[in-house]
Amino acid sequence: MRRVIIAFAIFVTCASALQAQQSSPSGLRARGVRVGVAMPLNESRFLVTGPWARDQVIRNLKTLQTDRKSPIILEPVPLESQLKDDAVEEGAAKHCVYVLLTKIVQFSKTGGVFVGPEGIETMPTLPGNVDPRKEMGVDFTVMRPGHPNPIVEGRTAVPSDPPSTAAPSDNAAFEDAASQIALRVAKELRKQKPQVD
């Protein structure tokens, strides 16, 4: 009889711990939000391995999966597509609520126009003493399948030869950019109101 009571007490404790873990401080139930992560589109001179770069973004998003102040649990999903329309379509097929697109860009000190696979884009002028040959820029956009406008978009810049690395590489620079992108995207997605389509 004593063992039955102890087993029941352990069961109730585990169940209540699981319940507390799944609900947020405001009483809302935790909900998973699938975020498709597309392969980065590389429009620069930097040599970054596509699948590795995508996996770095996923790894960083996984470290930010939960936040004790938010009921949203981010579930990153790898996508094989690079271009916006293909990635959004693939994300919808994999039941992703959002699709994260990244594009590695070459900074231009003077600004100007860039013609890429998605059309003509203007390049911003870099202020200050930034050496465009030593800065990697990564544009990121979060799309919602079925919606034409981005939810979040921005650009991050990282040095391609940071002083903290013994052997600078383009992959190491992208690793820093992936961390910055994941932080920003996780923060912005947690601000989004649940939408019913």
C-alpha cells in the first residue's frame, strides 16, 4: 500500500511539473510554431557552404526555442529551396507558419545598383570606416505562406576576419551572423499575434 501511495505521489508531481512547463505565466498554453529555414542565397564573394549555413541558423533558433515569458515554442524546419517563391511553397508543404530567407550580400562602399536573380536592388552606402572587403552582410526576411508582405526583414553585418578567431574564414563570419539573425527573428516572432487564416 505504501508503494502505491509513493508511486501515485510521484505521478502527480511529474504531471503537475509537466503542466507548469507547458503553460506560460499568463496562463496561456504553449504552442509550437514551425519556422522553415531556407538555404541562404549567396550573392557575394564570400565562400559559405549552403547546407552548413542553413544548419547554423537552425542550431541558433533551437537554442532560442523557448522563452519563459512567451507561450511560443519555435520549431525550426530545414528547407532545401533558396529562392523566395520556392521556399515559401516548400514551407507551406511542410506546414510551416513562417519561412526564414537569408541572403549573403557583398557590401558596396559607394552604394549603387545590384542586379541579382530576384531583380534590381539598390545597395546602401556604408557610413564610416567600414571596409566592404572585410564585412559580410546578411539580409534576412521572414515570410508567412499565403501572405505577400514580409513579417520581419533586416540586415546584419559581421566582420569576415573577427579578432576573436585564430584562422578567419567566411564560415566563421556567417556563424556570427546566424546568431544575430536567430536572436532577432525569435524576438520578433514572439511578438506576433496568432493569426487565423
